[in-house]
Amino acid sequence: MAFKPLHDRVLVRRVESEEKTKGGLIIPDTAKEKPSQGEVVACGEGARKDNGELIPMAVKAGDTILFGKWSGTEVTIDGEEMLIMKESDILGIIEDEAAAKAA
């Protein structure tokens, strides 16, 4: 892919939601909400302060994130639907439980 977000923007691939509820009911496509969880595909270099100093990004490619329901702009890149959003639209990073225990 030849796309690099600018400044404090990130390119996100949505993570597919579950097909069944915990009780075993199958959720039809028409009733599914778009997931608010995704994987960071690419990041810009970060925002700049008024004096020109770079503010580094808190997320990196490969991070699994949680974002607001209406966050980002939907785009199609190489035939795949993705989101471009500002870093401030990201609510948090979801850590792998095994990695969190090791840290």
C-alpha cells in the first residue's frame, strides 16, 4: 500500500465484529453495528506545537485501538474500506492479555 497519513492522522482497518452473541444467537448482517475497534495500519509523524516541535504519536502500526462510533472518514484504498482519523479520536489502545502480563 502506498498511503502515508500526514501529521497526527492514522489509517485504521476495522476489526470484524462477532457473528454470534454470548447466548449463541446469530446476528444478521442488517442488524450489526460497524465495529468501533480496529488495527492501526499506518501513522503520520505526529502533530506540531506552535514552536514547531514534534509531538510524537502515542499509537503505532499494528496497535489494536478503540475509537468513537462516529470517528474518522471512510475511504477505500486498494479496494479495502478503511478509516482515516485524528489521533485524538482514538479512545485507547487494547493490549493483548499475554503481552500485558509479561510487561
